[in-house]
Amino acid sequence: MDWPLQDAKNQFSKVVQKARSEGPQTVTLRGERAVVVLSAEDYDALRANRPSLVDDLLSGSAWDDEFADAVTTRDKAPSRDVAF
């Protein structure tokens, strides 16, 4: 069901109840879809078995030897003179 923003604000408990019993509720802003209110159960189902950002980053491709050498052997001195 679509809820204009003002109606959703005025009847937020009803929006939440319907999200829990009937499924996701769409809130519109000036006639355009803006947000979707969904139950915690629906949200958990969407998030199930998805890697976290950390998992995703750690599972990235391995560095090749040339790139790893370039990173570890780079000059440790600042690239420019900075006076404080």
C-alpha cells in the first residue's frame, strides 16, 4: 500500500501494523516513492546470508607479487616537504 508522507506520519502505528501483517508499506513524497517500511522479520530475511562490508573487503582478490612489492618497498618519507 502507498502512504502519502503526511498520512504515514499521522498514522505511523497503523503503517507499522500493516507492515508486520501485510508486508512492506511504501511512503511517497510528492507522489514519488520515497521509503519502504518493512517488518523486522522481512528485513532480517533480506539480510540473511549476505556478507558484511568487512567480509566483502577481506574476500577480495589477492594482490599480485608486483603490486605487493610496490606497496611494501615504497619510500617511507613524505612525498612533499611539510613545515609546521
